[in-house]
Amino acid sequence: DQMCAAELRRQRRRGRQPDPALRVLINEAVCEGCGDCGVQSNCLSVLPVDTEYGRKTRIHQSSCNKDYSCLLGDCPAFLTITPADGVRPPRPPRPELPDDLAEPVGERPAAAAIYLIGIGGTGVVTVNQVLGTAALLDGLQVIGLDQTGLSQKGGQVVSHLKLSSQPFTGANRVGNGMATCYLAFDLLSAAAAPHLSRVARGVTTAIVSTSAMPTGAMVRSPEVTYPAQERLIAQIEQHTTPGANTYLDAVDLADRLFGDHLMANMIVLGAAYQRGLLPVSAASIERAIELNGVAVERNREAFRVGRMVVIDPGWADAELQRRTVAPRPVVSAAARTIIETIGAEGELLRLLEIRVPELIAYQDAAYAREYAELVRRVVRAEADVLPGSSRLSEAVARYLFKLMAYKDEYEVARLSLQPELTATIDRQFGAGARRQYQLLPPFLRALGRRTKIGLGAWFDGVYHVLVRLRGLRRTPFDPFGQAPVRRVERALIGEYRQVIEAELAVLTAGRIERAVAIAGLPDMIRGYEEIKLRNVARYRTALAQLVGATDG
């Protein structure tokens, strides 16, 4: 029903299709990471991300197709943003690179058999064509093949490229075990057996982007997680040349240095060049980028960034650090007094310094003390049975907070007014960008409406009123308190306290693993309204099975 997402973005970049200014943003503070927006949109630009408060969802702006189907997700975290006066999002500052980069050590190879594997919509074929054009400019013989049958957004793309100073007599495909250079733009695909069949130990050097690009199943379900990076890398190492391979998070570099994930593949190409795997010159590669005619300066810089990462492995960290100012948590005197009653240190102290102030802002200091009192009892009980351990205490600190800070109308309002949201909008879309909250207010839901409405910045006034009224929470005067989901949310806090108290009563060193597993079960409680109620039912079933199995 739609043009291919990868092709549509390609046409937009070339000015052949209109590029809507309207963007979608998720307020990660409000997001529950339930995956419903991924279910509704089936879109791989709706990315799961790990945060301080667990899994959240983020719109990957540079790959977003702007069909807005993610807005159908049943969640109040969505906003639509119109950049000020039609201005496009600002670009990050240019990376600081030396004028002259050192050439690779040793002579360039006379020939290469290059196998490229990646996912559709990220420029795999473009890299193959740029590299082939560069080889022609250097007077080399070139044959290749692009297998793009699955190159819809997120599907696998494979390219073969053979370069030599002598004419070819064989096939244009890279045969099994014949690749000298394995350019892997997607780690999950690169570790798959069909692709590893093209490489050979001692013959192939791999240049691999380790960026975790989620599959459709990972986008739709919080239960599906990315395989362990170490295992995937070990599979590649087993089949290639350990010690010679290069691994780098190219997508993260591209996003943070250029604000565009499409630069990632040029970064990988630059690393391959600097490793001395390509029989072409840097000047020809940059000339081929120019002939391609798309984002020429940024693609050249991305190629040079890849080279620089190999020349100076510490350069990328220093460059990213130069752009990043890590916020320090502000711990008020009231919060500090509450935290000191627990006697925490290390990671547990860090968790509490973030969560106790949040609970005070959520309700009041008395509410935060309720939280701290249970955490304090867990800390003491764990120290008695297993000195030096804090795993149970940390799990309770995380998930008791999750249950106590449930996102009702008052909390959604508070989180929507946080200055961090405005800072994010200004940074990504320019100062003065216009926002609309995409919401389905309770009274409209009660009337049977199932689609959201857009509410402009004027709605901040309503949010301010709701924040001032949060003292009504958990009282008979709470106008939202009798909704089924609110009654369940309040009940969950008491249920969790009871089950943790029961575990503490029988806690031994041998039962710590059981207690930690029980304490972490609320992680599966995600979403809003019916989605949350379904997940609560799953949680209660899992809790009953775990308690029953271990008690039995």
C-alpha cells in the first residue's frame, strides 16, 4: 500500500518526493516500553532503547518514514513536532579531524574479494557502487553483484565486489571461503552461517559495525532481546582472522557525529581502507563519493572518521565526550535525609539518589519514606544472610519504584512539563519548534473514541493544574482514582510489599536467587490502559508460578 520505505527516503533525499516537516517524538520519561507502537506500525524506526528506568522506545529520526502509524500506539508519550518556520533539525557540529590523515601501513593489496552484508535502507549498495567506481578511477578491473531482494527497510542486503589489476575469468560472486574483506554493516546478519560461509580463517579480515539494530520481533515485544554481542563477535572471530579484525559501533558514531545513521556505512568503509584491505586510493574513494552526488561533504567526513578510528582508537571517545555533558543528579536535603536512613553504598546508593527525589516530586516526602523503609529492611536482611551482596536490594529499589511511580494523569502531566523534554525538542528540531501532545483524554475514551487528538502547547496549562492537584492521588477525591487500571496500580504496590516481606522472612543465602527473580518480575508490567492490565495478568501468573514452584 506504500512505496518502499528505503526507496521513499532515497527519493526524498534527491528532492523527487515531498519531505513532510512534521516529525514524531516520544517522551521517554512517559514511555513504558510496551511495544504497542511497534505492533501498530510494524516499523523498525521505533527503536527499543535501554535507559535508567528500563526499556523505553525512541523514534530513530534519520530513518523515520513519516507515515505516522506509530501514533496509533495506545500511549500518551507521543508528540508531533513541526520545526520552527519549516527549519530542518540542526546538524551536529562537524567532527574535529586532522587535515592530513596517515596512510595505511604497508602496500595496498593488488586485488580484493569483498563481501558486504547489511540491512536495507542503510546504503549497502551505495557503498558497493562507490567502491567499484573508485576502483575504476584507479584503473582496476571491477566485477560485482548486488542481491537486493530483501532490501526493504530492515531486510538483508548482500553485495559482492571483486577488484583486481588483472582481467577476471570467474564469476562475479565471492565464493565460499574466498572473501579477503568482510564488510559487515549489521552484526546480527554478519554472524549468520550463510554469510560466514564466504569467509575463511587466516584469509578474511572483518570490519564489523557492532551496532544493535533490532529486528521486527524486538520492536514489537519487550520479551525479545538482542543476542549477546560477545557471542555474535565470537562466531565471526571463529571464522575469520582473530587479531586483525576491527569492531566499531558505526551507527552510534554516525548518529552522534552527523545526526544521520546513513553515514555509518561510510565509517565502516573508512575503517576498511585504513586497515589496508582495499586496493584503491583514498582520493579515488572521495572522488567516487563526489560523483554519487548525495551528501558529499558528510559522506567524505564519515569516510575520514572511519579512518581516524583505526589511526587513533581513542579519538572517537574523546570526540563524543567533547559533545556530551553528563547531568549530575540533584539530591535535595530532604531526599538526602531519607537516603541516609538506608545505609546504602555503591550502585544501590546511585539508584536511590535518582529515585528518592523522583518519588518526592511524584507525591511527597512521606511517600518517599514509605519506599525507603522497605528498601532499608531488604538491605539489612540481605546483609545478614549474604554480606557484600546487594543484588536483591538493587532489584527492590528498581521495581518498588516502578510500581509506586505509576504513570497516572498527574504523573504524565509532571513528566510532560520537565525541562528535559523542551531541551530535547530544541536540540533536535530547533528553538521555537511547535509541539502537539497526541493524547486520548479519559473522558473521550469513556465516550468510545479510540484515536488520539493533537493538543498544542496551550495544554501545558492543563498539565500545570494536574500537577498541582496530585495531592488528590490515593484519596477519595481523586477524579481518576476509580478507573479500573488505577485501582489495579494501587493494589500492585501492596501485593509487592507483601511478597517481598514474605521472602525476607525466609531469606537465606541459598534463596537469594529466588528472591531476586521475584523482586524483578514487575519489569514485565508495561503500557497503559488495557495493555497494562493484560501485562499485570501475565505478571500475577508468573509470580504465582515462581512462588509456587519454589515453595513446592
